Amino acid sequence: MIQQIMEPWRWQMLFAEWPKFLKAFGITLEISVLALALALVLGVIFGLMSTSHNPLLRIIARVYVEFFQNTPLAIQVFFVFYALPYASIVLSQVTIGILCVGIYTGAYMSEAVRAGIGSIPKGQFEAAASQGFTYIQTMMLIVLPQTIKIILPPMVNQMVNLIKNTSIVTMIAGGDLMYRANAYATNDVMSYGPSYLLCGALYFVLCFPLTTWARRYEARLKNRDVITNTKKDKVEEVAA
Amino acid sequence: METFEAVFTPDNVRYILLGYGTTIKYAAISIILSIIIGTVMGLIRNYDKFILKRLTGLYIEVFRNTPNLLWVFVCFIAAPFDTIFARCCCAYVLFTSAMMAEIVRGGLNSIPKGQFEAAASQGFNFIGTLWYIIIPQCFRRIIPTMMSQVITVIKDTSFLAQVAVGELLYNTKDLMSKMYVYTGHATTFTEMCLLFGFAMLLYFVTCFTLSCIMRYYQRRLNRGQGVSQ
């Protein structure tokens, strides 16, 4: 592998294919962004459901989270790709990627949201109720804005996981970055060294700023105040 | 019921369970090795002052920010081992040990400095302090987080299907493509659901059991802390 990386002609060949890689990178980005939007929406909805007073809603949220956290994303993707066509539901690979990765990460996001809401003191809810806020208003205007600060770091970490997980689309030939790199790596001259290195570098460029930001933010939070800190500890324990 | 019997012939069930065994084998070896390596790296990252700290930091950043699937591909082709088993485990050990190192570092950071000073006052040397005082406390705190990483590893072994290792997902997919031979007619949606459902159930039972243990442990941990405070 190292020997391959040292050979300039392999790199020249690789960069002749650069437009294809760029397109594949675009597909990875597209899946990531849309899946993230889906995951955030699902995360907030199911996070709220799991803190509601209605036991039925709580059970639904619980089942959703446990199912998606305890089965591999790959098998979910395979099921949608191979089995659903027999029920005459045919989706494109990119759509499958967005839906599966989004729903899968949604389960993790909802756990973070649940933990965040759990860390808000009960008095806040009571105070809001005494001022005539409805449930939705309490959540949207009072509780969720307070939780954002605490749940942001775990959420950004989940975002990084989401980006990394989009590589699973490779398993159903989705044309994403990993797929392109792997296809190039196993071509006639077997230039796997440069190909995998480029692929890794591109994923790194996407994820590194996010993880670094999350770590710095967390460190800043730790120095700032004690109250947020005790809340954060609680969230970390639950969101782990 | 007929469909059920057609799909789950003794041979098929044995084949899937064989895949399940392979999954567990890969996961177990990878987890054990990566916990050991991760702990060592976490300690180096936190307590070394110089070049080793930088190196482990770099290692952790590289592996945390690239997909596990990439390392499965890379190690499958390029890892310097003879057997496929060793090469694939190598991928998971490389990736997961970086995650474990981060988790261990988080645990070490939460241990008060006073512990070190107290140990020094009792005549413990540095290694002794780590081994008898710091690591036990650190592990007690990070076991829940570690367990969730363990669950992730078990789930991620399904990537091995992509490099044709006969683990649970690969065997399931393999059966799926040969199903019409067993049943004698074109595959139906119900059969697909049964087959995938069985594989999902196996994964679910394994991971859910672990996460229940994790939660039980976490509750006990929280209770313990409550008393000591």
C-alpha cells in the first residue's frame, strides 16, 4: 500500500478520474444533508414523544429507538433494497440511503433530545403551565431552547457518525464516495493505495471540523458554569 | 406456516446460525483487543507529555473521522496478515481502539487530581497509581459508554458481508439469493420478511441483552454515587 502511494503515475491516473470522484463526493454530501434533516426531525418528534405523559406515545418511541439502535444499519438497508421490491416498492439507492441513514440516526438523536429534556428542572414546566403556555409552546419556546446548549455536542457526534454511516450505501452500489473509491481500487491496475487514501481524506475533511468543534465547545462549556455542567453529565450518561 | 417451514429448513437455520457464530467470533476478538489497545492509548494520550501524546492524538483523529467500512476494505487488501480472519479483525481493532481510547480519556479526565496526590503520599509509583487506583475508578465510570461501543462493533461486523466473509448478514443474503431452489417457486415478500426478520432478531437479541446489562449497571452506578455523595 505504501509502495503504491509513492508511485506518481498511479496518482496521475487517479486524478484523471477526479470528476467521477467529485460527483460521488456530491452524492455522499447529498445523502448526508438530507438524512441529517430527516434525523433531526425524527429525533425531536420521538424525543418529545418519549418524554410525554401518554404511555402509548412513550412505548412507540421506545420501540423505535430500541429497534433501530440494536439492529445493524446494513441489514436495514439490505431489507429495503432486496425485500421491498417484492412488495412492489422500488426505491433508488440514494433514496434508500437517505431514508435508512436518516431513520437510523433519528433513533440516536431522539435519545439525545430525551436526555436533554430530562435535564431541565421540573420547575420550568410548572412555571410555564402557570403562565398558560400549552404543551407545544412550553416545549418550543422554553424547554428545547434551553436544551440546545447541552445536547449540541452529542448531536454533532451523531452527525459525524451519520456521515460515516452513509458509506453503507456502497453495499447496495449507491455510487457514493466509498463506492467510487472501491470500484477504482479494484480496477485493472489495482491502485487501491491512492484511491483509499483520497477517499479517507475526503471523509476526514468532512468530519474533522465537526468533531473538533464539538470537543472545543464541550471544553468551553465545562469551564463556563457548574449548572450546565451537572446537566451535561446527566445527558452524557443517558445519551451514551 | 408452510412458508415458514419452507424457509427455515434445518439446513438453512444451521447455515444462518453458523453465520451468527462467525459474527460473534469476529466481534469478540475485535472487542477484547481494542479495549486493551484503546486503554493503553487513552493512558498515553492523557499522561505522556511529548511525542507519544501527539502520535496517539493523530491516530485517534484519523480513525474517528473516517468510516469503518473504509478500513475493512483497506485491511482486507493491505493488512500484513495471512488469514482473512486476522485481516478483518485488524480493521475493527484499528477503528475501535481509537474509539475506546477516546472513551478512556473521557473517563480519566473525570478523575480528580487529588487521587494522584493521595496515591503519591502513600508511596505508590506512577504505574502503581494507574494500575491500582486510577484505572479501576475510570473503568467503573466508562463501562456504560464502552458497552454502547461494543454494541456498535457487533452491528458493524455486518460490513464484512461486503468482503464476502460468511457472517450473519452475508449468509442471510446468500440464502436469499438461493431461496427459489429450496422453495421451488419465485421468492415472495413473506419469505423475504421471514428470512431478514430472523437475522434481525438474532442481532437484536444480542445487542438488546447487552444494552439491558448496560442500563442495569448504570442504574446501580448512579445509586452508588448517590450514597457516597
